[in-house]
Amino acid sequence: MAPKDIRSLMAGRITKVATTPSTTTKASLSTSTETKVLKDIASGSSFASRWKIIGTHLIHNLPSKSYIIKNFKEEIKIAAFDLDGTLIDTKSGRKFAISSHDWKWWTRSTKDSSSQILTKLNKLIEEKYLIVIFTNQGGVVANPSNKSYNNFIERVNLIISTIKSSIKEDNTEILVFASPKKPAKETNTKSHELMRKPNTGMWKELLSYLGNEAKIDVTNSFYVGDAAGRAKDFSDSDLKFAQNIGITNFKTPEEFF
């Protein structure tokens, strides 16, 4: 596969059954990132090729179950994160991303040019945590022909590729669950409500994926999110989500990073 195909493959626009090629992105990928992406694609386990839509109420990206069986032989420690305002912010300074490239790593303030995200994620991977992202995406319609969907997919593909290019463990996978916008004509309101944090639908989808044989080490698992009910926060949905799924170790980005 020619290197010129990498960027279109990373867009990873996926229907419920088949993969379709995406338009070329403008991301400037380092040589090391391109090498890892090519290796990922060659192995048939490319992150960008695994996006799936469930109904209209869930978008997820999950590795083969064999990854869990091979790498987590005891109780699983979950390192769970919100996405926007926790792992990343927008480059534009707007509340919502205006393109797939409108993102940067979260920092404590706009004056802070350094970020602890990649360092922390590397440490968690070394400590054998399973990293999972749970994100509400109220502006994204779960439809491969919708611009909002493709922008979201391309943005997360770039984020994950950057993470994977920086980590020491080649076989590390990151799981993503996203609760999208309910289409205007969708009558199944309950499914959308259950998926959206602070409700526990996305967590239950994780449990279903892991299977009954998997045991979660709740004591050593944690959740990090910016919606903690503080005066500056837009809500307490992250805090309540952690409480609802039974994880008592909740941290804000400022506390964790």
C-alpha cells in the first residue's frame, strides 16, 4: 500500500457494515506516525477501520476481543476519560471544533504551552490500564454521509494516531464510545437518553464488549472529566456518570494532569 494512501485511510469513514474511502485530510503526520499507521493497516487492525454505528444512538471503536484476552489476564483496571475539555481543547478557542484539525492537547491554561497528556497516558499503559474514552457528541449525527460525523471520526483518528506514535507499546489500543445527536426524525428517544452521560448506556456497552468472564478492578479504576459541577462547568455530567457506574475515583483534568 502506497504511503500516499495513509491520510485517506486514517479518515476511516465506516458504515455499519463496510468501509468506504474518505477524502484526504490536511494533517501533517510525522514519519514515525506514518510508519506506525502503515504497520497498523498492514496487520489488519487499523484503528481507523474499526468505526461502527449502532442504530442512531451510538458510535464506537473497539479492537478485536483477542486484544483483551491477550493483554488483560487478571482484573481489568479502567482508565476512563472524557474527550473535549479533558484530553483535548479546540485550537480555535471555540467551544466546539470547527474542523477535524481543530484540536490540541488540553493544558491548564491558554498560557501553558506544555501538556502532560501523552506522558500520563504512557504511564497508564505501562501500568497495564485499559484506556477508554466516553464522550457526549451532541453536535454529531451518526451517519457516514453527514459532515459532522466525518469531522468527528477524522479528528479522533488523528488524536489516536498521535497517541500511538508516542507510546512505547506497539500493540496498545484505546477504546472509544460516543453518544451522538438524536436525528430530528428519530423516534427512539430512550436509546439516545440512555447513551448520553450521566446515564450509563456507554458503560454498559463496554461491559457487554468485555463479556461476563471479564472482571473490572473498580477500586483501582478511575474516570477523568471536566463536567464536575463546579461554578465554571457547564454541567456535572462527568461526575454523575462516574458515580452512576460505581467508580468513586473521579478526577477533574486539573487534578489528574
